[in-house]
Amino acid sequence: MVALQRIDDEDADVPVSLSAYVEAAVLAQLRRDEREYNNGAQFPQLRNKNLKSGPPVTK
């Protein structure tokens, strides 16, 4: 990661920041999962109010 942070070349083909590197990795995995589990179609978008967060409900 430190090496990526030191790249000053604007034409570099690699993400230059940690957040860009993580975003690229997540998007690549998401695309692979869409191909494998959803026949190449994009996963449906969820509205933020429908996203589950917090500890699981056990009742």
C-alpha cells in the first residue's frame, strides 16, 4: 500500500490511493460475483432504508 501511495504518475494504471485501491478491488469482486451467481446481470440496487445494519435480531 505504501508503494501505491508514492506513485505520482498521472498516467499510472493502478489506483493511487488506498480508498481507490479498495474500491477497485470491491468492484472487481462484485463483477465476478455477478457473472458467477447472477448470470452476468447486475445485482439489484437496494434503497438505503431497506439495508440491514446493526446486530442481528434473534427474537
